[in-house]
Amino acid sequence: MDLSGKKALVTGACGGIGQAIVEALKAQRATVAGTDRIACAQSDISIVGDLTDPVFCDGLPQEAAQQLDGLDIVINNAGVIRRGPVTEATDEDYAVSFAVNVEAPFRICRAAIPILADAGGGAIVNVASCWGVHPGPNHPIYCMSKAAVASMTQCLGHDHAHQGIRINAVCPNEVDTPMLRSGFESRGMDPDTAIASLNASVPLGRIAQPQEIADVVVFLASESARYICGTLVEVNGGKAVH
Ligand SMILES: NC(=O)c1ccc[n+]([C@@H]2O[C@H](COP(=O)([O-])OP(=O)(O)OC[C@H]3O[C@@H](n4cnc5c(N)ncnc54)[C@H](O)[C@@H]3O)[C@@H](O)[C@H]2O)c1
């Protein structure tokens, strides 16, 4: 999975999975531009911006390519989760979820594909979710948004393979990150206790660590996955969505 000489852009680079992706890409000797709402200390280049801003998303691949002196890999990892049944969802829940989880990857893919094509090919990996493939309870907006990313991955994966661009998605189930922990905190639960009980629901005996998602992202971005296009890879420890 050696990525020597490759230039990568990672969104959500300061988050739980994002940090692990940046570290895993760098461990394979890629040069990484990380973007988030705050500066990412661990990436080689940091681009600060808000993915709900369409102009920022449209310009992000070119900005990364300029700063990195090329672009081979794009990881659409940033995401937000808004919880609760549809009857409790606000317009803002819907707008932010679709802006970050769907519109941003759409805009970034649209802008990145010509850059990757001009360079002779490349790889895009989207971080979707098992909950976008198999709907889980009481998270309709999140599931809908992740289903859209999953579908976009399958569509673009087929449409742009002829340009040497492989587009795939990783679909995790529960991962031990701030996104998961903040959800327990907002419901008045102790995250460590809640995660211990969640671990017991996973056939492999524990929820995922961010590095276990990052390793699959790096695989899909690497030459080891050179014949994989438009695929949704579930990384779930054997746990089905209930
Ligand atoms: N943690 C899980 O259990 C889990 C499960 C399945 C899928 N995922 C997906 O994995 C991805 C990463 O999630 P995570 O668990 O690391 O979450 P996280 O909350 O730790 O990180 C998400 C990152 O995205 C960034 N982000 C959010 N909105 C943004 C915006 N408007 N502009 C710029 N950056 C923004 C945040 O600042 C944060 O650094 C997400 O797409 C998430 O949906 C997570």
C-alpha cells in the first residue's frame, strides 16, 4: 500500500477518523492536505474552511492541488450526525446534514475528477456508513444523507473508471470517535459505560477504533485496490444494523 509520491486531500481531518486517515496516509509516505474548520496540526498542509460553503468546496481540490503540487487521492471523510425521529427534525438539521454529508462530497468530486483525470487517474474514497446502506432506527436524516453518498459513490465509480479514477466508499458501523461519544453525552450517558455495552453487541467483541477504518481507506486509495471501482465496503466487526 506504498503511497510514495502521492498527494492526498482529506476532509474532516481533525476528527476522530480523519486524524487516523491522515496518519495512515502519511505512514504510507503520501503528502497530505487536511481540511477542517480549524487547522490540522498533523497534516503536511492545512486548509481551513467550512464545507457548508459551496464556494469553498468548489475550489478545494484546486487549492489542494496547488499547495501539494498535484493531487492523486481525495478522501471525503467529514460528516455530521443529527439524531431523532423525523417529527423532531428541524430545517437546520436537514440543511446542515445534506450540506456537509452530501453536497460537499458532490462538489468536491465534481471539481476533483477533472484534476485527477488530467493527471492520468487517481482515487476517491468517501466515508459513508453502514446506516446509509441498511437504515438504522431514529436517525432518518443521517441515514438518508449517507445513502445519498453511497449511491453517488456507486454512480461515479462506474462513470469515471474509464478515466483511471477509482471511486469507492467505506461504510463503518460504530467507531469510537467524538461523533459517537458526543451523542452519548447529549443523552446524559457516560460515554465509556455506553461504549462498553455497545462493544457487547458486536460479534468481534468491540466497536471499531478509527485506525481500523483508516486502514481500509488507505487500502482503497492504494494500488492494492487497483481493480475496485464503485464499491461500498462495510467495516462493521460482523455487526448488522438493527
Ligand atoms: N463515528 C462513527 O461511529 C461513524 C460511523 C459511521 C460513519 N461515520 C462517518 O465517519 C466520518 C468521520 O466521522 P467521525 O466519527 O470521525 O466524526 P468527528 O465528529 O470526530 O469528525 C468529523 C469532522 O468533520 C468536520 N466537519 C463537520 N462539519 C464540517 C463543516 N461544516 N466544515 C468543515 N468540517 C466539518 C468536524 O470539524 C470534524 O473534525 C463521518 O462522515 C461520519 O458520518 C462515523
